[in-house]
Amino acid sequence: MKYLLIFIAFFSFSIGLSAADDKSKEIQMPDVFISGDVNKGSQLVETCSACHGVDGNSISTDWPKLAGQNQKYLYEQLKYFRDGERMNVLMMGVTPYLQTLNDQDLLDIAAFYSNYNATVGQAKNDEELLALGTQLYRFGNMKEQIPSCTSCHGVYGQGNSLAGYPSIAGQQVGYLTSTLKAYRSKERNAGESSLVMQSIAENLTDYEIEALANYMHGLYQ
Ligand code: HEC
Ligand code: HEC
């Protein structure tokens, strides 16, 4: 949505005041996300594949898969890293590079990774852990003020691409665990959407996080 607004602002500006005054035109714009260019994106990711894989499927449990991730979500996160709002020791290595890229470049990178399919993960076959993960993911826990995850991330973990909710299906366990903990400690705090996850993670114990991470890793679309 932010990108769309920037686009509208730029468009109105470039065609002059008459259009800028005509607010009704903006409201009638369809609510679609403008896609990046996959081919252009492919030329910008050379330094990323060491960790995220050539097709966005990382090989370390601690490094997130980007393959199949929703484009809008990827685009937002890339801007946070570039602009220093989201911090991570390993991503800091590419921050100077990201700073040489404009918004359109970041959108193209997002399109590139989004275009691949995430590899399927295998949940650990621990009965108790799986039962808890399934229960929490699907139904939440009213008493502990944990909402069901399906309402935003979908039954199969696909997320919601228009709303910019990330896919978590098949995501790496180590990353899911560390990122839920980072929301809980409020260390991950880039953008307003992170507040939603902070308030949810606040109520999760370490064991519940382990169970959820295991369950999400095993989801596929
Ligand atoms: C040295 C390893 C490394 C390199 C190189 C690297 N990344 Fe990352 N990336 C990570 C790690 C680790 C994280 C998780 C950060 C966290 O926990 O907050 C991450 C997170 C991300 C995320 C957020 C994923 C999510 O699900 O929120 C995006 C997008 C991303 N990287 C894109 C890139 C791009 C584009 C490049 C190349 C310009 C790149 N990365 C290079 C290690 C790396
Ligand atoms: C009201 C909607 C909503 C609900 C309910 C919700 N999430 Fe989220 N989730 C989001 C949004 C939005 C983001 C992106 C936040 C950001 O930009 O940091 C997110 C991010 C995440 C991420 C990080 C993904 C990544 O690639 O870094 C994980 C993991 C996650 N959610 C797990 C869960 C789990 C587990 C539950 C249920 C206990 C849950 N979410 C419930 C909206 C929701």
C-alpha cells in the first residue's frame, strides 16, 4: 500500500496540480500491489545467495528462506534493512550494498525471490510438540491471549500477499524460533506490523515457540 501511495503521489506530481487536486481519482485506483521485475531482480542478488541460496532456499536453519515469500512483505523488510530500521549482524554485511539500491530495485529483488517455490520442510515427529503446535497455530489459546495464527498466516501458512502478511510455510526452524523470540523481546520492531507480532509473542513461552516453529516448518502450500 505504501508503494502504491508513493506511486500515486509521484504520478499526480508529474502530471501537474489538476490531478493532484482530484482526490476521487486516488480512491478509485484498484487496490493492487505493483509487481517488480523478476529479471532485473535476478541481476541484483549475487551477494545474497551465499546465505539465502540461489533460488531463495537457504540451507542453514538459522537463515530465512525467501523463496515463495510474499512480494510485498519482502519489499517492506528490504526497505527496513536498507534504512537501518531492522538490524541483524549478518544482514549488516549487505546493508552498504542495499543502500546503493532504490525502491524499484528492492521491489525487483522481492519479485525475484517471490517467484520461486519454498522447499518443503519436515516437522520433527515429537507427538507432544506437534499436538501443541497444531493446537496453538490453528486455535490459539484464549486464556493466554494467544490468537490463532491461521487468521493472518492462513491454514497452510501461505500468509496474505495483498495485506503483506508473510508466508511462514516451510520456513527454517532456527529462524522461526529466533524471530518469535526477537518479537517477544521487542528487538524486532521495524514498522507498525511488528507491533502486532510483538503483542502476540509476548504471551508465548519458549516451549510454545518451539512447538509453533516445528509446526510451521512442516506446513506447505
Ligand atoms: C551472511 C548471510 C546473509 C547474507 C549475505 C544476506 N542475508 Fe538476508 N538474512 C540473513 C539472516 C541471518 C536473516 C535473518 C535476520 C533476522 O533474524 O532478523 C536475513 C533476513 C533477510 C530478509 C528478511 C526475511 C524475513 O523473512 O523477514 C530478507 C528479505 C533478506 N535477508 C534479503 C537479503 C538480500 C536481498 C541479500 C543480498 C543483498 C541478503 N539478504 C544477504 C543472512 C544473510
Ligand atoms: C493479526 C494478524 C496476525 C496474527 C493473528 C499472527 N500474525 Fe504473525 N505476522 C503478522 C504480520 C503482519 C507479520 C509481519 C510483521 C513485521 O513486519 O515484522 C507477521 C510476522 C510473523 C513472523 C515472521 C515471519 C518472517 O519471515 O520473519 C512469524 C514467525 C509469525 N508472524 C508467526 C505467527 C504465529 C506463530 C502466530 C500465532 C501464534 C501469528 N504469527 C499470528 C500478522 C499476524
